Amino acid sequence: MVPADLPPATLARGYRLAYDRPPARDPERRACRAYSAAELTAALAALGYRAPHPTPPPPPPAELLGLLWWAALQRLALPSTRMLLCHQARLLELSETGRGELLALVEVVPSWLAMVESRRGLVVDALAETMARRVALQLVAQEVEL
């Protein structure tokens, strides 16, 4: 609550309402020193405080492969090919070949293997564009229907 008789200039300067002048400095007040991040982290850890992780942990590999496969399928121009691969195939593994390219192992339902093989070039181009690297594609037949 602000008293009505207090001049507005006192409030504008940011002083406490009881004073019309700045508060006196405490002579026993120590100068502030800069603390390193390691010192602050150690002090907080000693108090039992755990800071939230700045970035979420990476997704599990299967989920990441699913996201990469979905991103590659979105680059396909033909909707029919996109739908075929979305329902009848999945990216199983992505590994280095040692020749500066990635090896993509794609599992396909056996009845659609020949159709996907005929669209191999489109799939390779979509994966290469998604990964921004050269990609070698290996198709394998799935043992159990998706």
C-alpha cells in the first residue's frame, strides 16, 4: 500500500517507501566474486539439485530408423510408391560401408519384393537425398507379414 503523502519522485527512483534517500551500504558486505560453472554445478549437486537435461535424449535406434524412413518416403514423387513402401517395407538398419556411403537394409513383404525392386532407383535417390550421402540399398524379404 502506497501512502498518499509520499512524493512520486521517491517511488520513481526505486527507493523503499520508508526512505527518501538511498539505503546505506552495508560495510560488512563482501564483494561479489565470479564463480565458475563447475563450482556452481558442484554446489548445486551437493544440495541435491539436478538440472533438467538441456536436450532430450536421442530416440532409440528403431524409432530413429522409422523417422528416417518416413522422411525418405516423403521425398518420393509418386504417391503410389510412397504408400506401397509405407505399408509393405521398413528400414531395418543403416550402417557405414567404409567407402564413404551408407548401406540401408530394407525389409519388404515377400509378395511385394519384385515391385519394390523395380523402384529401387527411386528409393535410393530418396534415401540419399534424406541422408545427404550416397546410399547403397539392400532389400531383404520379411519372414512375417507386417
